[in-house]
Amino acid sequence: MAVQGNSGSHQIAHDWVYEGVKKPGQWSLKSGGGQQSPVRIDASADSSSPEPITTCYKAAPAKVKYKYPALEYYPRHAGEWGYLEIGCERWNLVKIHAHAKAEHSLFCHDRYGTPLLPAEIHFVHTRADSPGDRFLVLGVFARGSEDGEQPVVLPFLDHLRSGQYELTTDGLVLSADIALCPGCLLPGKRDYYSYQGSLTTPPCTENVDFLLLEQTIPVRRSQLEEFDELFPGCTNRPIQPSPDLEVRRNERHR
């Protein structure tokens, strides 16, 4: 996919993609582990005593980086987006990106007609006391909005189409600051599923904590269609075998 930047038209790509010889079937070879994500999650998973999720996110300037097939948002300055707390641990929000279709399959979403929803947004965190040592991913599922619903507006598309980019060694970076409010992309309820898996893109690092919110957010169908146009095909890693992964359901208000 070509993006018009200050230096002309560029094709900037990772050394992994979702099709061809570098497709997802080869990625797990780099990790060598048996704790790979994403996984299929049953709504009847064992419940556990809930550790409430507290999100202390703040609106702040963001930088946008594009390197095919990934479009990622980072805080302009480290720590400005705030943090998430669960149990006694604090995790700083360091990156946001989206996958289409969704990567995880939750059986409770079958009522929408498909085990995979149109998109899944990942809020990537690192431990506040040891940045980069471990990762926690908060996953939010998006679906097409219904009549009468107030849809959530995804920020990922307009910036890619209209912005001016600078070519760097790490991809194309949007020249101008943009404002991003991470909390505006979250649903109201905080029931969630948790398990320990891996990053879903290379190097597929394991020992990643996943928190997957059960409640979805409604998004305009036209936005979901535009995402598909910008990233033809799917940008989701297929479901991975997970015979030994323990998934817990964390409920607060049932």
C-alpha cells in the first residue's frame, strides 16, 4: 500500500505480512513456545474473583506510525496517556493499534452472526516499575452499530489518508501532532476474560497478560468498510492451538 509522504510515494513494510511466504503460519517458529495468541475463548470459562480494572487514561498528543501492515499510535511523550491498574500493579499505556477482523473469538459474540467480530483494538501496556520487561494487552471488540446507537468514532483512518508523513528508519511517521483520547474507545462495562498468551505479531513474545473486555463498542459500518479498503484482506492472526492455556472469566455485576 502506498502512502504519500513528504519524500514522495513509499511502500514501507515489515518483514512479516498476513499473506504469502511470510504469513502467520511461520511466525510462531520465531517464538518456539506453546503459549501463543490469539485463542478461542468460551463464554462458560471458569469464573474467578474479579480484580477490577481501573483505567486512568488521559487525552494527549499522539504520533502515528505506519509500517505495512501495521498502523500504530503512540503517546507523543512517554507516560502522557496514563495507565491501567489491576490488583496491585500499574501498567503504562504505550501503544494502540487495531486488527480487522478481530483476532480472538469469544463464543458470547455469536449472537452477532459470526465468531469473529469486525475489529479488535489493542491497548498495549508495560509495567510502570519496569518498562519493556512485560506486556499487558487490553482488548476491545468493535462491531457494526445498530439503529439508535451512538457509534464510537475510530481515529485510525482519517490521519492515514490525509496526513503528511516523514520517512524514517522505522516507517512513515505523521508529521503533525494529533489528539487522541484512549478512554473514548472503551465500553462502559468492565467484565473481562483473562489469560496469559503472546504478542500477536512477530516476534510473538510470550508471557503477555491479556484482558479482553466482554462488552463491545459500536462503530459505524462505513468506518469498518473503509478500514477493509485501506488494509485489504485481514490483519488478524489466526486462532492458535491452546490446549494448556487457562482462561478466566472476571465478572463484577452479574
